Amino acid sequence: MKFLLWILSCAAFIVTAAAQSPAEDAFYAGNTAYANGDYEQAVASYEQALENGGDAAGLHANLASAYYELGDTGRALLNIQQALALAPADPLYRSKYAFIANEAGFPVEEAPIWAPYARTLPLNGWVIVGTVAAWVVLLGAVLPVLRWLPTYFGGGLVLLGVIAFLTALPPLVYYHLQSEKLIVLDAASLRVAPTEESPTTDSVAAGQSVERLEQHGQFVRVSLPDGATGYLESEEVAAVWE
């Protein structure tokens, strides 16, 4: 029996290693290509690692570096912000984002004083905390009524749930107030109407963050930081929050 368990454990280990190896191989190939200055190959390898389920935050950060070296500001900023969306508290990603943004001429705005606390977890993490807290409050209020718990124990659950919910509330508000960011991938022209024949009004630099207003078929109406609005083709932008 022990021998059978050993065989099964070895088989499970081999299967797990085999399942992880494509992503790891692509990751190391990307690192080698990057070190050799072959940034296009590095991008291809990191993208392959992402497709194979590699560490998404780290790979997006590496992609940002490779795209930056290629002079592709738009995709560099997109990927480093996607890395931050997955690991908002990582200081290396945040400093890399500030560097790329400043180099591209898009200085990073000063964050609210309580932003570091909100960034200790990504949005989905705080959603889970808030949801669990709400259920704890509900159970603490209902179970004593059904006489499945002593009243004092239910009161303790309610208090614990309220504290947890209040802990999660400021970060949830912080993420809610952040409008969805779209990053302009390549330099583009802002159109007056959602048609290819429409005249253009402004040029938008690669890497510029714009706010999505509404979707019109293959075009998206956006707002620029200076308040100007217009249309870009959907393929010209990519969302940070995916």
C-alpha cells in the first residue's frame, strides 16, 4: 500500500512539473532573450508564458520592460499597469510604472494618503473580504433567532463581521472611484464621429490614459485628461482592468 502511494505521489509530481514546464521554459527563454538584447523574442516568450498560465503579474512587468526597450510606450504602460492591477502593493512594479510614465511624459499623479492601505489587496481580494464580512453579519443576526447559536455568540459574529466590513469599505470605495482606464497602444487620431471617414480633431500619444465613455460598434468614445472627447477604434486601446 505504501509503495502504491509512493508511485501515485511520484506520478502526481511528474504531472505537475510537466504541466508547469511550458510556462517556466517560456519565462526563462524570455529572460535569456532580454539579457541578450533580443527584446522582440523576449516579448514573444513572455506572451507564450502568459498563455501557458505563468505568473501573470511578473510576466506583465517583464513585458513592460521589453516593450519599453522596443520603444513601444503604449504597450509598456499597459502591461505595467496590468501588473499593478494584480499586485498593487508591489513597490518594484510601482517604481517601474512611475519611471516609464515619467519617461513617456505622463507624470504619475499623487495618490490619496490612504491608497497604500487599499493597495495591500487587489480589488477582487477586498470584494471577497467584504462579501465574507456581510455573510458573517447575516449569520450572526439570523442563527440566534433560529436558536442555532447562543445570543452572545451571534452578537460576537455580528461585531466581527461589521469590523471586517468597515475594514474593506475604504479600499472598495477607492477602487470604485477609479474609472476604467484605457491605454492608447499606438499614436492615434481622435475622431469627431464613430466612422472611418470622420474628420479628426486631436492626436493622442501612445501610452496616454483615456477614460471610456461609451461603445459604438468598433469605436469607443473616450475622454482625454484635458477634457476633450472623441472616438478611437477599439483596437487602438486596451483596458488595464481585465
